[in-house]
Amino acid sequence: MADERIGVYICHCGTNIAGTVDVEKVAQRIAGLPNVVLAKDYKYMCSEPGQAMIKQDIRDRKLNRVIVASCSPRMHEPTFRKAAQEAGLNPYLVEMANIREQCSWVHMKEPEKATVKAIALVAAAVAKSVFDEPLQMREVPVTPAALVIGGGIAGIQSSLDLADQGFKVHLVEKTPSIGGHMAQLDKTFPTLDCSACILTPKMVDISRHPNISLLAYSEVKAIDGYIGNFKARVLKKPRYVDESKCTGCGLCAEKCPVNVPSEFDLGLGTRKAIYVPFPQAVPLRYTIDRENCLYFKKNICRACEKFCTSGAIDFGQLPAEVELEVGAIIIATGYDLYDAGHKAEYGYGIYRNVINGLEFERLVNASGPTSGKVLRPSDGKAPRSVAFVQCVGSRDKNANLYCSRVCCMASLKQAHQIKEKFPGAEVSIFYIDMRCFGKGYEEFYERVQQEGVRFIRGRVGEILENPDDKNLVLRFEDTLLGEVAEREFDLAVLATGVIPRADTSELQSILKLSRGPDGFFLEAHPKLRPVETNIDGVFLGGAAQGPKDIPDAVAQAGAAASRAAVPLSMGKVELEGIIASVDEDLCSGCRICESVCEYGAIKMKEKSGKQVSSVIEVLCKGCGVCGSACPTKSIKMCHFTDDAILAQVKAVLRD
Amino acid sequence: MKKYAFFLGCIMPLRYPGIEAATRLVMNEFQIDLLEMNGATCCPAPGVLGSFDLENWLVIGARNLSIAEQLGLDITLTCNGCYASLQEASVILNDKERRGRVNALLEKVKRSYGGGTQVKHVVEVLDKDVGSETLKNHITRQLKGLRVAAHYGCHYLKPTKIRAHGSSERPVFLDDLVSLVGAESVPYKDKNICCGAGGGVRSGEPLVALDFTLEKVQNMTAAGVDCIVTPCVFCHLQFDLGQTELRDKGRLKERVPVLYITQLLGLAMGLSPEKLGLYDNSVPPAYLERLGITGGNK
Amino acid sequence: MKDSKANRVPSWNLAKEVMSRGARIYPLEDLNTLYECVQCGTCVGSCPSGRRTALRIRSMIRGIQMGYREEVLDTNDLWSCTTCYTCQERCPRDVRVTEIVKIVRNIAFEEGRAKERHLVVANNFIKTGHTIPLNEEGKKTRVKLGLSPVPPTSLLFPEALAEIQEIMRTDGFYNKVIRDKK
């Protein structure tokens, strides 16, 4: 192994490393190790001059191994690999030693010990590098199509953005219509434009776009493959209505005798057993709700079938499975609303005049169950006083610690609407902090203050109901006065928080995605890769990643589309060279590796009369699980061989 | 036959022996054996003595637990205050380090506590050991028409993290028991609010405590009830004696009689009001007349 | 601004005292939530005592956070809490409000700030093992109900009383009560 010529570069990272670790001493000590041709320290290794120095040395000093001791390889390994490649060195002959996150930052108060540890870490990298072999990136073609899961405003935005760029988009929506929560909203803050007025044109665009195939009332059941080459299985649930024949005329629903609480109106209004969720639904195709249809329940009725002039009713329709091939996937599954029933002290679900914010939207909406009149559920009377209770299920360690980000503005907007409809009404917002951080938000807060809405700084302790008139008594402290109070209101609106969708776990296991402690899907980097996930080729749009209002959901969805467009427009992707390989002579065919592989990258094959495992290179992520599970040591992890790791361990233990 | 070490506490044996008698009679009917904890003391009172010195509170609690441990039995008791002290002490003393400190003191009196003694409120014994089926089978006198204000008290349910009987906001076990004996649990305002006695407030700020009690009784009266039922001996005292104190101060005219849960149950099981100590409460049991009960048949 | 609250300097000393003292009984990580109070007012809005007394439990927690020792300890409000735990149950930051009240009372008691009425109860306890006395009428009622005249507690077993008195002499509680009783 005398041929190794190793160059070592110790980064100061400004004072991030050099403020704690004695970088010069590290360089001196490392310079004395066998095969080390040079060891240098420099202020910012990742800077242009830093990289130029490495490239120069590779050429001039004929280096065939490069060690960079700096930050986490997650930050700059690609940077230095690229630099090496530009100087003619195989990028896999670059090793990183993390002396920032794993050394200077965690041992800030012990500089001497930190220096000793840094020397050990760098020496280990030097020892390992001797075993590194040149590897090749693999290039695979990309299917120029995308799967967008979820048809709310985020999914709509992502789909349109990709389709407009010329890519084929499959938009899968679980419910009978796209539109999501935004379709349920009345006006939107802070501009007060009508939600449906700005949403429905986009919904129509989806239905008309030549590049978009909409799969509504459908669910993604399985996804295999990898960036550029995903295969998705989608289940089309039976509507019992032939989509190609249904004209959306609505005669069937008119004739249907069954009334069912409407999901779209959150149970405040009704729909029929054959229905569209709302008049502007896309696709405008009717769906039979099997649970409530008299034909399915009692084998009677069939009124819809009798009256349908286009013969679209098909009681015998079966679920159908569709297989899609796509190069990228965007998750735009949105959110659920926190169930305020968990905060039993507020009586939601028990007191009829305690409602949540989304229910308010349906009540105030002209196409809602009360035709836009805000009326008390208990007696249908107009409320003379309304309380908005903030932070129900948000900023609460007994529910969700995070701030749901939309509720302050939503309540301000709703308070404004009450004042608009009933100028004499007493409207109070009970809050911990008013968080009005977006563009035009503080200005809207000021406007609502001007309108005479009362702001009371105090989280509501409990709500009681007067049994006779069903009025509500709120108990609270006006914390700015230190006064305990009880005040009666006609209606209380709970600003319920935003939570991960109930089916998040299903999609998580289908795609093997990560979730944060808040339960939402986790982005690859909170600042620099906010729409990517831990799975290459899978992106996040909208509130699936965390609570978002409409402007933020649209921005995130657009960003996800533009990130997804990168591999789609490149037409090919490069896959990591670090993968597993099987020594077929040693393999006993026990199939343990196959059972532990999370990515389905191991397949059995026949080799001279026996079954041996083989690695499907494009699927292998190089995680190493198979290698460590293999009882005969027949699986080798390129770049992380046993010899290399043992050499690293020995180097650390040397001093 | 299920056996428990019966922790008496202070108020039940010294002020409301009727509750002690009723509990012993009812448990006997269910073949639950209550053994004496000879030499037990005050739990000690969580509100007063816990407020003075939590470490002393813990060691005295540990001594009481050690008596049951010697008997090889879990504890049952009738007062939410005693439950607060002993149940919490048993949880705290699951921690080895804290148990060690307590045992260093108990050693002086040749005692030790090994941990693991369970403390069960009579409510739990009725619910878990007896069960609603057996309870139903023992009801011989349906208390039809009896309108009951159920008062839960605080410390059986809270803090929920260590009591672990579910949410404290809208409990139902007492209402269920009231329905089970054929009576009606009447909803009333602020049903879950404290009687006012706890936390040393009855002894330290008696007028504040009575103010709580007055408001609760007024809410109960407004709902039209015949009696109050509670699973806590201290709440029982606060309502029974407290109403008399309020009447004597001229702040309350009509008093509402109070029953402890085992007294209510005993009545429905056909036991005589005299033996259940119903006449030994400060407020006379006016509801008996309405129910047409003059004497028991057992 | 002489002799004014405006010049007070906040300190974490009282909070630390409360937490370290409380940690002898309760888990420290539970008590550490004291740092997290956002003064939202849920506690006071839920407090049945605050509706009839000057007790503002939120202000007490704030006073502890700021280290205003006298204000926290030398107030009657401290003794108006019935320990009903409603505040603690509803606190969105999981601050152990009721437990903190007890710990603060422990500090006040140690400094001789307990109420005379409470000391009567404590005195009963150290003399008999019970917080209330057994009177003749009580004995009669017990007998009438078929119970033993004296319950089998420290009232019946003098050696049991001696045991707890020994414990309370060793841990200092006995002297604290007697000292304060004067």
C-alpha cells in the first residue's frame, strides 16, 4: 500500500472549529502519519480558494487520496467530491472527518480534549482512506411524469406548475372532488377575496389541462422504485356512476330520497346518498354513498337509475386498479383539524353553540347550510355576541406544542365578518399572543381593532352552558388587568389547530418517509431543502409538511413542483456509487439480507446450481443493513468494508 | 374472599363513624374483608401537613403504607384526601432513591417500606373487584325518584397523570352508580368544582371554604335535588357540617342532606338507615320520607 | 423612583429554590416546566378560589420566575388554594402549578409564616397522630353503630404515637410546629 499519496486539509470554519480545536497542531500531528504527503489548515476549505488549493495539490503533488476535516459530510461532501473530480481524482477517494458537529461544537468548553479528539478523527479518516476504492456513479433515465398525491390547493398548484412545463401529471385525490379545505372556506385573509372565486378557476384548469390526468375518489396503495422510475398502484374506488356517461346534471340527487349529513358542511347541512360534495366539484361527477344508499342497504329504490337520462348509474361497478409510472412524486395531502372534543372543558360536541373555525366558514358561506347567515346552531337565531377562543389544540403540551400559524388570522377574519354582518355585535378574541406575521397581516389586525373587536389577553379556562337559553359562559382571566371574569356569549368559535392527517402513517409506510416530532412529514433540511424529503424524488407541497396558510401552501407547492422538475427535465439522474455487492461463492442463500432490505433491492438468483442473493443496483441505497446482517460475511459494502472500518477503529484507539 | 387493609384516616372514624359502619356493612355484603391497620395515623392530610413539610408528609405516609405491607395487603380507604396522600406517596416511593431516604428515617422506629403497596379508593374496589353486575344483583330497593347531586371531589381524579383514572373534566363513574341504584343524577352548574375544604382552606380560611360550599349547594338546589352524594369523606364533612355552619351564619336556609357512596349503596341494598348512620349526619335525611323508607329490613 | 418596584432586579434564585426543594419529592424534570410559563391565564381562568379571593396563581408563578420572594411568600393568597388541581390539569405548558403551591408553602412554613389556625391542626397531629380529636359523643356514636369506641389507630396504640413522634423529632417537624406555636 505504499502507493497511497494522501493530502489532508483541516478547515478552521472561521472560528467554528479553530475557536476550539488547535487546527495547526492537528495538521502537524497528521503530517507525520504514514502515506500523508501534506497536511494543511485553512480558514474556509469550502471557499473557492480552498477548493482551488486542493485541486492544485492533487495535480502538483500527485495526490490519490484527499481527506477534508471540516463539517458534516451532509454539508460539503458533494462540494469536495466535485472538486476532486475536476482535478481528475475519483470522487470516492475523498474522505471527510467531521470535526465541527462531532467535535468543536459539542466540546466547546474543553479545547484541549477537543484537539485530541480531532486528531483521532482525522487519523481515522486517513487510515480508512487507504482502503477506499474508486467507484462510479450510475446514471438512469427518468420517466418524464409526476404523481401528485392530494388535490387541495397545494396539489392543484403543484400539478398545474408541472403540467405547464410539459410534464405529464397524475393527480390522485381521495375524496370525490378536488378542492380540499380551501373549497370549504368562505373569504380568505387578509385580502377578503372569496375562496371559491380564486380556487374554482384553478380546479377547472386541472380538469381541462391536456397534461393532467385526474384520478379523483382514488387512493395510492403502493409505490415501488426510485427517483426517476417510480411505479405507483392506485385504487379507483367505485362511484357506481360511469364517469364517462355522467353529465353532472344532478337529476339523480334531486330524486334520491335519502338525506345524509354532509361531510363538506361538517354535518351542519345534508346531502343525498348520490351526491357531489359541492356545486363546483371537479370532476363534476356524482358518487353513490354505498353506506347510505337504499339499493345497497335494502335492495330497493333505484330512483337515480330510473331518472338518469344518460344511463350512467352502474350499481355493479367494481374497484379498479391503475398502475402509474412516474419520475417524481409530490405529497400534498394537507392536514386535519384538531378535535376540540379533547378539550372537554370547552364543551365542544356537547354545547351546541360551541363550534370550530371551519364550521364557522360553512355557516358564513353563501353556499353553506344557512345560505351564509351566521346563526346559532341551538335556535337558529343571530348571535349578538361572539367569542373566539384561540389556541385550542395548539401551543399546548397536552395536545400539540407547535403554533398552528393560521388560527390568529382566521379568527381575525371571522371576527371581521361578524362585525360586517352584525355591526352591533360584541365580538371578543381571547388570545395568548396575536401572531400576525405575514404580508398584510398586522395591517389586517389593525383594521379589525378599528372595527371594535375586543381583544382579551387570556386563554379561556372553561366554558359553561346555561341550560335554558344555551348561552355560553366563558371563564377567563384578563391577564393584562389581572382580573378574573365570567362573560356570557351567544356563540363561541374555537380556533382549533392544524394536525397531521389521520392517514399520514399509511402514506409514510408506503413511501418510507420520515416524520418530525410534530407528526408532519419531515423535510430533508429545515432551511435549505424545505420541499425535499429523505427519499430522492419525493417532494412535499403544502400543509403535509406543517401548518400553513394558503399563500404559504401555494408557495411551498410551487417550490415542490420546481424541485420535482429538475430530474424530470434532466431526463436522467445519477445514483450514488456506494452500494452493496455479493460474493456469490460465500453466499449460503439464507435470504436474511432479502428480508432486512427496506428498499427491496435484493433478489435471489441461481448461480451454478444454488440460490444466491444479488443486489439490484438501482434500488440499493447503500445503507449497509444487509452487510451487517449477513452471517457468512458475503455482502460487502463498497466504501465501508470491514477492513476500512476496523482500520478506522484502530486509528482512533492508537493514542 | 378479597382482602384489604382498611385505612381509616381521621374524619371517618372520629366525625362520621356512620360512613365507617356503612362501608364495613356494604363491603361485607360483597364478601370483601377489611382488615384493621393497627397503629395507623392520619394519612397525613395532604392540604395541611403536605403544605407544611412534604418530606415529613412522605415519611408518615410511608409508615402507614408499611403497616399494610406487613399485613401483605393493598389498602382501601374512603377519603379523597387520604387517597391523595397515600396513593401519591406510594407512587413517589416507587423511586428507589426517595424510598431510601424515607427508610433511613423509618429505621429509627424499626420500620421499613419496600414499595409496591397499592392504594385503592373504595370507588375502585366497587368498580373493579365487585363490578356493576354484582352491584346490580345486590340492589333490593330501587331508589326511584331520588334526585341526586353527584359531587366527585378533586383528589380521586387529579392529578390525572398519577391517578390514571382518565380525564377529570367530565367524569361519569358516580353518575353511573347513582343510576345503578335507580336514582337520578341531576346535572347542575359547576358540578366538577371543589367543595372548598381542601388544601388546608377549611382550617386556614374557613369563610373562603364555606363560600365554595354555599355556591355549590345553591347550584344543586337550583337544579332541584334531594341529596348530595360524594365519594369523599372530607367533602362529605364540608357539605354536611358546612351547610349547618352556613345556616347558623344566616347564609343558607334549606340544607341538602349528604350521603357517602357506601351509604347510598347500602340504602339501595336494603340496609337500615340507622345502621348506615344516616341519622348521624348533621343534616337530617329528609329524602327517606320521600322514598317511603322508615326502617331497614336488614 | 426611590423605594419603588421599578428598580427590582429579577433573579432565578427563588425558582431554583422551589425546584430543588420540590425535587426531593417530585421529579425535577416535571418541576422544570416552571421555566415555561407563558402567562396565558388558563390557571386563573380555571381557579375556583380566584373567583372569590385575591389569589392570582399566574402572578404567583410570575413572581417565582422573577424571584420576588417577599411578594410570593408573604401573602395570604398563598393559603387560599384548595389544591383542586384544575389549573395544573389545564396548563398548556404542563407547569406543576398545584405542586409548586405546596412547595412554596413549605418554604413559608419553614420561615415561620404559617397561619395560627393551621398550626392547631399540626399540633393535634403531633400530639395524637390525628388532625382532629375524638370526643365523647363520637365514641358514643361509634358504639351505637357497632364500632369499637376508639378506632385501632394511634389513639388506641400509644406505641404507634411514640413512633411518629420519634420520626418527627428526628426529621425536625416536631420542633417546627412547637416553635411556631410559641
